[in-house]
Amino acid sequence: MNSQVFQTPIEYLKGVGVSRADVLKKELQIFNFEDLLRHFPFKYIDRTRFYKVRDINADMPYVQMLARLTQKEIIGEKHTKRLVAQAHDDTGAIELVWFQGVKWIEKALIPGKVYVLFGKPGFFNGKAQMAHPEMELYSTEVQQRKGNLTLQPAYSSTEKLKQFSLDSKGIQKLVAILLEQQLKDIHENLPLYLINRFKLIDLANAYRNIHFPEDATKLTEAIHRLKFEELFFLQFRLLRNKLLHTQKFKGNIFGTVGELFNQFYHEKLPFPLTNAQKRVLKEIRLDTQRGVQMNRLLQGDVGSGKTVVALMSMLIAIDNGFQACIMAPTEILANQHYQTIKELVGDDFIEVGLLTGSTPQKARKVLHEKLENGQLKILIGTHALIEDKVQYKNLGFVVIDEQHRFGVEQRARLWRKNIIPPHILVMTATPIPRTLAMTLYGDLDISIIDELPAGRKPIQTVHYYDTQRLRMFGFMKQEIAKGRQVYVVYPLIQESEKLDLKNLMDGIEVMSREFPLPDYRLSIVHGKMKAADKQVEMDRFIKGETQIMVATTVIEVGVNVPNASIMIIENSERFGLSQLHQLRGRVGRGAEQSFCILMSSHKLSRDGKIRLDTMVKTNNGFEIAETDLQLRGPGNIEGTQQSGVLDLKVANIATDQELLISVRKCVEGIFEKDPQLTLPENQILHQTLQVKGQGLSWNKIS
């Protein structure tokens, strides 16, 4: 594509001008020729065939017909004025009605002539009818002209655009002008060997046929070509980032597995490592010996043992003379990591510190000193870790938890804490489907812990309707009698916060009646409470002073109560799959059998039913994530919005998985064979990269 031509501001296109350009910019973010070229139709109206009057029914979408106009008349006065016409083909008659533009349309219609009619069929008093059809005189010229007997593009528009005659038809005209004027400037951007290998049509042809398809086959070919290109350059960018990263960022070499690691492994590890944990440790071990900064994503379900892997990796760093840190997005999560690691290592093994916004000034001062002199080996905290005044003696290993909550710049500030950047391990408890991980984290190496520690029983999940509430209460009482504890969670969605709070308060009232003092005690936690009050309520539950915690989704992250064995999710149809899965992961942390009860009304949408059925059927986070991706599409999966990576116009990561995988392999092959893109056949990629790379920051990885 001739990039300079397509960067021309949209107001310079014939038929646009300043006022139309303003509304195109505001409503559709169309600023230049390229934006308009890539404003693709959202559907196509089939004008490849003519229907007969006898073939039509009221359930049909828009249809095209060929009929002779026999009569027309204007009926009614002023406000009730309408134009009614009759048309016939050899199978019957159809009535045509217009309520607007009556005078103008009436003048244009000529009885006795054959017209191409296009509109939505309906029936009134048993007779075929079409309101506001498009009418075009039929002639041999019309028959031959493209855009009549074709798949017609339908473009998204808005009420504001329609005021400037930029409905779907208006936009279609602008695209037609652009293609007529600039089609010759759409140059190829892929090497010939790729076009031949993947049987792709050329780029100019693809753009012409996605807007004005000659037929269904040409449309399919155009969509395939543009999907391929979109995914190709996305993976190309990510893998080039990865390559540049290995060339640019040297890493400390952890040459030995030393005393601390071995002592912990043989004497302190409370349970044997799973094969998945061993495999991930091996991957990290190899990464930290290569002399290149490690950049690895560790995925694993809640409870799969990511923290132990992170700790053992940090011990390797400490054995090699470095310090390590864990950065978590919230104080609750930082506290939980601190408690878990302290329990695992004990008091006399290595010094571990905690730094959050709540750390008192006096304690901070001591922490800073111990960090700078190297006495403090592991620091756990929140954003406080990246403050300039936090100085390490020799930071060698950084663990970032739930990384999608941190921006690139925040992560980069951690790198600067050492002359040679520390190795980075990014952890997430949100399982990400393989294709989405390839795209969101395509520049990271990916490790997966896909098995739970031995002795963990899978959580049993059931779906109850509101009418089965008494059964749920009975089950709660049975479990509490065994000494167990229960979570009851209500959704809290900002748009309906008042209603949600009312539901929560009503729920608390019902619970208090059903579980009265002194036999039962409740903890209550919701978003409107002060942080200190929340902590008091959580602490009471953690200590076992209360048996039931009624809460909004604030408990989603960061509460670990092994004695809690039931998770009840109210209005579960209102939660997304990943949220339901995260909530369920709050139980099942002890050796006892745990349960998750999904409560819902009988009114369930199709997607709501699939979500709840999926939860009942499987505990596997990756299966759940795949279903979530299919249902919601990639743009709505947690963490993808702020990535900016998934700005895809044609391709869809949920439905184009096979294509994405083959494209990824293809790009990997190119970089293996020609990392610097110096071969003659790859010169076109080198040039495209220069154009597409403008304004992109290639160095911002991890």
C-alpha cells in the first residue's frame, strides 16, 4: 500500500469536505483514506437472485424482486398521507407503500414499467406487501452493472452520520470513490513465496472484493487474505520484539543451584512437586543460564502451586548472590503472598520483607536499609516497590502477579533497579486460551501448570434455581455442623450498584433469619465499607469466629481460608465465566471436599445457560477460558482492553484459531531462517516493517 497516499486526511476525498469529515472522525474514527478503506462492511445483503411473489414470506430478510408497476395513488390527507402502488410478476401481486417522501417518489414512478424492487417483505390482510422498497428501473444496462445482482455491503453508521446522508448507502458511495481513485496505489506487502504457499489473492483484489464482492467465493478469498495479513503482522511484531529483546537485554547468569534451594527442596517443601511444577522450574532454570533477560509468563489455575514455583526460582537467584521481589496489584494479595512465603520458609531461613502503602514510616526506613545492604533477600509488595527511593543492592529476579493490572511503564521501572535488568516471571491465575496467549503475550515465553497438587479434591459444582433455596440452606447447615465455613457472594456491577446493594441487604436479612444468633455468626463485606472495617470482618472469618461470609465480589482475590468448603454464588447468571471460576477457586484449598453452588433465576439467556453448564461440567480453567473466548470474543476477556494488541478488524482469535497457529509457525520459520530480514525475498517485509513500525515502541516488552 502506498502509505503516503492513504494517510491523506479524509476531507480531501471527493464527496467528503470539512463538515462530513468532522462527523466521520467523531462517529467512526475515520481520519484518513486508510481508515475508510479499513471500515469494512459488517454484513452483506444478497442481491444475487430475484424472488417471485409466491416465494416470499414474512420471516425473510431483505429480498430482491422483479415486477411490473401497474398502478399508484396517494391516499389520505396531510399527516396520514401515503403512497400506495401495485406491482405484479407472473406469480402474483405485491402492494408497495411509502409514508415519507411521498410526492417525490410518486413523480418518479412510471406505471407499465418493470422495476427492480428491494426491501423487507411483509403481509397485511393476507396480501404481500413491502414498505419503503428501493426502486430501480430494470434495463439491460442495470442487469450488467455491478452492484445490482451482487452481494451488497452494509456499513455501520449512526444517527448523527445519517443527518449528513452518510447511512450505509452514503458510506458505500465514498468507499466506491476511494477505490476507483486509489486502487492502483494498493501495493503488495507480503512476499510472493507466502502468497503462493498460502494461496492468497493479491491485496488490491482483496480490498476491492471485501467492499464490493463479485460473488460469494471472491468475498471468502478477500476475507481470508485480510485475516491472514492482520494476524501475520501482529505475530510478526510480537516475535520481532522477542528477537530484539534477546539481542538487546543481557541477563544475569544463575550458574548454580545452591544450598538454599536444596535445603528448601529436601527439608521444607510441604508436599511433593507435581510434574507440571517440575517442568516449569526446569524451563526457568534454563532461561536463567542463557545470559539473556528471561521474560516468561506462568499460567496456572488458583491453587495449582504457582507461588511455590516462584519462591523456588527466587531461591536460585539468592543462591547466585541476587535479591528477588514479588509485585502484587493489591495489598490483600501482597499480604497473602507474604504470609504464604513466610509459612513456607519459616523465620530462620532467609529474610523476607513486606512493603505496601500501609507500611509505617519507621518500618520502611529499616526495610530500605536492609535492601540496600543486601540483608533483605525477598521483598513482597504493591506499587510501592517501584518508587525511586526503593533501592536494591543487587536485584536479580522479579515476580509480577496478575500482570494485566500493571502498565508497561510500571514494569519497566523495576528493570531499572539494576544495571543488568532482572529476570522477569509474570504470573496469572486467569487461564488464557492458547491462541489468546499467543497474541496478548506473544513476545513472552509461556509456561503452564496444568495439574493440581496431589490430595486436592476437585470442587463439586451444582446449579440450583431460586426455587431450590431451602435445599441450599439445608446443605449449608450440614456443612457448618461439620465445622466448615461458607462464602455467599452477590454480584456488584457499577451500572446497577443501588439494586445490587439492595439485593445484598435483602440477602443478609434472609441469611440472618435462616441462621440466627447465637448458633450462627455472619461476616459482612461489601465495597461501600471502609478498608479497616472490611479487614476486621475478613479477619473474623479467617479466624473461624464467623461461619458465613456474605460479600460482594471483593473476596475474588486474596482471601485464603482452607476451612471454607462452600462457595454460594447468587445471581450467578450475571457473572462472566472467568469471574465464576475465580470465585470458585476461593474454596477447595484444604483437604476436605468442597462445593460450589450456582444460584440463578429461571430466566436464563442462551449464553447464561452455557456459562453455568460449563461450570458444572468442568474444573479445568483452560477449558473454561476457551468457552469464555467463544462466548465473549477476545475484546472482552480480562486484560485485553488495555493491551492495545487486539485491534483486529477482520480476524477473530476465537474463531480463527487454526489460521493463527499456522501464521505463528510461518513467522517463527521466517525469523529462524532470516532474523535480520536480509534475504532478497524478505525485503518487502523489511520495507513494510519500516512503515508499520513508525510510532511503535519496539523495546517495550514483558
